[in-house]
Amino acid sequence: MKGKGLFMKELSEKTIKELVVMRRTLKKDLYDLKMKNAIKGLKETHKLWDLKVKIARANTVLAAKIREKNGDHMK
């Protein structure tokens, strides 16, 4: 996994649509790894944690961008 600062910088440069697509891809990758791990076929189990962290960071940046675009009028 890249350093936290580099990954966050990349995320902050993306548009909302790009972030949504990226999050969807990361979630699909996480699902695939979970299924592989369930049948004991995953040797690098640390990748599960890495993807969860990336998804959380993408969600954080996405929420901030949406708040920035719409103002703080979200419920």
C-alpha cells in the first residue's frame, strides 16, 4: 500500500464521479478477496485490511467533497 499521504493526495484530486467508481471497484476487490479467503486460497490476508482502509479513506474524501459541493445542508 502506498503511503497514507500519497494515497490521500490522489483521492483529493479526483472528482466525485471518479471517487464513486473507485469505491465501487475497491468494494468488488474486497468481496473477491473475502471469497478467496473463505476457501483458504488467500495467502496474503493483509490485503483485506489494506482494502478496508482504502475504502474508508475514499468514503471520507467523498463525503467531504459532497459536503463542500452542497454545503452543510445535508441531513
